[in-house]
Amino acid sequence: MKKAMVVLMVMMLLCTSLFAQGVQEDGKQFIGLAMPETHVERWQMDGAALKEAALALGYDAEVTFGDADQTKQNAQISDFITKGADILIIGSVNEGVVTAVADAKRDGVEVIAYDRLITGSDQYDYYITFDNFKVGQFQGKAIVDALDLESATMSDPKFITLFAGSPTDNNAFFFFDGAMSQLKPFVDKGVLKIVGPAPLSSDDTANFTRIATENWRADLAKQRMENLLNGDAKNYTLDAVLAPNDTLARAIIEALLTDAKYRTALPVVTGQDGELASIQFIKDGKQTMTVFKDTRDLAKAAIDLADALLKGETPEIAGARLDTTTYDTGKKVVKSYLLEPVNVTKDNYMEVMIDSGYYTADQIR
Ligand code: BGC
């Protein structure tokens, strides 16, 4: 009897320690995939592609979405840790994720920051994303070209209004600064006039906050555009609106279309993500461009990185540039893998978005 008890206890202990090491019932290792939100379409694509890539390499994987609520996402991450996750891939909502990252580290679970840098933490080593500054450069350059700012004169300047992404998302600063790297020379020359708050860099925190859009919420961007149309922009005809992503671009366009002045001729409006509805807008001439960041590539690269780390191998991520100097969390510089974004307009959306199999031709009217 005593012997049986001892055997049982040893077995229980063994189970607990296996569980703590993350060995799942089926013997596979487990990757927790914590995505920030679903109201921006891309994250659903990211979630699906990450899971598919993880399963293809023989891992167990589960995706969660935080509904732009960091408390909720932290609970999801904590759940992954309890379930014995071996590694976590996190697209965070905001800096509040650091406590969850610290918990993971304490339990020996490595974290990869996915698309969004996790600021304020030194408890993780790897970040995988797109070249975010370049995304903004494409947006700024699209405005420069569409308005032919090179030939614009001070006596006939062009007018622009600026929008930025969430002030709690490190990417928003990169997008904006990338765009302003293209636009500022023309503002300085006096041929491009900013209507409304006018930060020339994200370092101008007071003004940046005024153009930023909390949690990338479309309703807030629409509201702000409406307010501008009735306020600062009332006596101007805008030639361009810098919009940081497609979700916000379409909300801004909706607001513009409520103003008779813009119903026949919309300003140049930028975007990002290659969302289906925005590809339709580009085809219809309502939105000028988007920047496509192929979530299939990012997901595949992130899983390859996780795979290398789990196997204790040196990561070699095809198609990504290793950057060991740019991305500073405020506590340390993390090793970052950057993928290339693609500029998409009316001229190449077929090739980039459809021929690549991201969408099917019948999804566009
Ligand atoms: C991503 C963008 C996305 C935005 C809103 C950013 O961190 O890089 O692709 O549009 O978040 O979800």
C-alpha cells in the first residue's frame, strides 16, 4: 500500500514537472500566439497564418485576440503560461504587457515581440516586424508625388491634414516620422501647409498627441476629421490627408464624403495594411495608396524564429534584415528582424494583392 502511494506521488511529481516544462499531452511543444485586436482586419490574418505556420512545423498552437484591452491580453498570456507554453509570440496592445512578459520570463518562457515593439521591458530578446519607418516613407512619398510638390510654389501652396496611429503603439511614431521625412522639406519650403495641429516629428509630443488616434479607433478618426471640417479646415480645400492605416483612412474618407466640397474630388489619402475594403477604395479612386505588409511572410518568419530559439539554434530568417541598433525598448536594444513593406497603388494592386493569392479576384468588384 505504502509502495503504491510512493509510486503515485512520484508519477504526480513527474507530471507536474513535465507540465512546467511545457510538454503537452501529445508530446508536442506549444506556441502561444497573443494578437492585440480584431477591429483592424490584418490581425485576424496574422493569427490564422501564425497558427498555420506553427502547425506545419509540428507545434501545438493557439491564437487569442485582446480586443485592444491590455488587461484582457495579459489574462490570455497568463493562461498560455499556465497551459505550459514553450514560447510566446505577442502583438501587444500597449506597454501594460510588460508585467505579463516578466511573468513569462520568470517561468522560463521566451517572448517574441510581434509587429509591435514591447517598450519598457528588458525581459525579452527578439522583435520581428516590417520596416516601419519605410511604411511611413511610402506614405509621405505618395503625397509628394500625387501633389507634385517638387513643382509647387509658395503662391499656390498645397494643404494637408495629419493623422497618426495610437500613441500607445511604438509603430505609430515610426510611421509618422517616416512620412514626415518626405513631407517636412516641403513644409519648410512653404509649399505644403499643414491645416490643424502640425507636429513635424513625433518628438513634438504635445502636437503629436493631438493628431494621434487612441487604440487605432476608426470612430475617433472619423470624429476628428468631422471636427476639422467644421473647424480648422473649414476655409480650406484639403489636397491631402496623411492617414496611417487603412482602417483610419476609410473612416476619414467617410467623414470627407459628408462635405459637399469633397464629394466630387477627394484629397489624396494614404493608408497601410492592404485591407480588402481599401483595395476596393483604391480601385474606385477613393483612397490613393496603401502599404502592404504580407502577414503570411511575417507569420512564417516569426514561427521560423520561434523554431530556431526552441531548438537552441541561431536564427536565420529568410527575407528579413537583422537590425541590432534601432529598436530600443527604453531598457535595452532588442534584436530585430525587419521585413520589407510594399507600396500599393491602382497600378500594381492586381499583381501585389491578387496574383500573390492574398485575395481572390472575385473579392474586388
Ligand atoms: C500595425 C499596423 C496596424 C495598426 C493597427 C500597427 O501596430 O503595424 O499594421 O494597422 O497597428 O492595428
